[in-house]
Amino acid sequence: MPAVAIILIWLCALTLIPHSVAYNIHIDHILRRLPSPNTSTASPRWQANSLEPSPVASQRRSTMSLRPDTQYAFEEGQFNASTTSTCENALGGLKSVSNPSGIAACFNVAFLNEETSIFGADVKLYYVSQANGEFTNTKWEDFNIKLGSRLIEFSGMNRVFQNTTSNSTTDSPYLVMQWRYSGRVNEIIPLKKLSLEEHRYLLAPNISIITKSPSQPNTIIDTSLAPDTLSYTTGYLANDANSPYNMTTSEVKTQLTNILIATLEFEVPGIGLGIFPTGLVITSVWTGLFLAIVGYGTFERKQYRSFHERRLKYAASTRGYGNRPVVS
């Protein structure tokens, strides 16, 4: 019996080791396996009627809000009007930008479906100051945008507005172009377990402008708008005051790493049955083996006890008659 118990413990260890190792995956390895962003520009616009915030998301937003009775409901016309006004108000005090294109971005999320991990977003580009450096003499109509995120797969881009006015305008902020896109958060991220603040870091992309170099037409130049991007002035992830967020690249990277670590947090194997029916099958097999071995051992001991009692009775019944029991 001790030998059988040791063998069972050894087999259990072999079964559980792969499960425990699976939780100790390096974050960089996970990030390398995630899909790269798709920056295609030939995708239809997102449809508001097919994807709306889930009831769970709306309920959680109202719970975390300063106004508990407030719930977010997406309405496209209202969203379009509010993004224009809130973005212009947020950028109204901005006199210059740190990137050479002279452009600032305003990013907002229209809706997020936590069941499907699909969301719709709006990006507006505003002229703030004169372009300089390698972006001098570039044309707005030649601008394209590139979105970067390691945890989001972008389904496409749609340019819904393009300003054809001369680049020499002195008005600021001045709407240059507007883009809309849809995306899907990687399936390893449990959206329902994240707070609204974590959603803000998760959905915020790194927006870059790419265009042709005026001096070298065959050369593509680009610049990141991350330091000059104001986010969540309205829409699904806006706060009650509609005050904008300015998230640095390092801050977003740190928060995304924390989200991944929390997602892949170590769990002690054996506490739960795991994914049905795999966990139930494995547990049932080991339980059956244990009961079979213990039951067989109990049966053998009972048989031996019964045999021993019969021998004692036989020995007692033959004592005094000169007949000694023969023990084989």
C-alpha cells in the first residue's frame, strides 16, 4: 500500500506540473504572440445599431459614477455633436504641440461590447500650430494615420471627414480630418473584470501620422501624436465632467503590463475543476482510481480477518482431543 500511494502522488504531480507552469509565462512572450494591428484604410464604418454597450458595462459605469442614476446609452447623432464640441473645448487652450506636424489628436470611444470585446472609436485631428522640420510644406490631404496597440486588433479605418482648406490657416484648433474605426480586444483580457480606468488605458491607441516627404516624394515620414492626444472628452469612457485625459506612452505601457500580469496571475492548481468537462474527467479518474485501490485493500483485509477468525475457532474446537490443527 505505501508503494501504491507513492506512485499515485507521483502521477498527480506529473498531471499538475503543466497546469502550474502555464501560469508562469513571461509577459513579453505573451505580447509577441498577440496579433499585430491592422492599419487597412478600406473598411466600412462601424454600425451603432449592431454593437452597443452591454447592460453589465452600463450598470458598472453608473455604479462608479458620481451620479449613481446616470447610465450611458450610445446614440450616434448625439455622439457626433458632443465629440466636436468637447474636443474643441479641450484643445482650445493649446497653442503649440511637441510633434513636427503641428497636429493634435482627440480620441473617443463610442461604444464597447464586453460580451464580444468589440468597440467603436473616433479620432479627430486638429491643426494647432505650423508644421516644422521634415513636415514643413506637407499637405493635410496626404496625411494618413497609423494606430498601435499590442492588445487590440483593428478591423479597419474609415476617413469620414477631410478638410480641403489650405494649410496656411491661422485658426486654432482647426479640424483637419476625422477617422472612425472598430477594434477587438484580445481574448486573453477579461473586460468584465477590469475597471473603467483600466478600460481607458487598454483602448487608448498610439496614434501616428504618416505622409510623403515634400523634399523626397519616395520617402515616407511619420511622427507620433501620443504627447499631443487628448482622450475621452465624451462617449463611453468619459468622466462626469467630460474632462480630457492625456496619457503618456510610458504610463500606458506600465498600466497595460499591470493588466496582463493581473490577467495571468498565478492560481494554485487543484482548487477548481477547471474548464468543464476536462477538469471533471481528470478529477473523476483520479477519484475512481483512489476508491478502487482503497476498496480493494479493504476487501483483502476483511477476507484475511475472516480467514483468521475461522482458524482460531477451528483450533479452539479441536483442543483437548489430541488433534492439533495443521497450519498451511
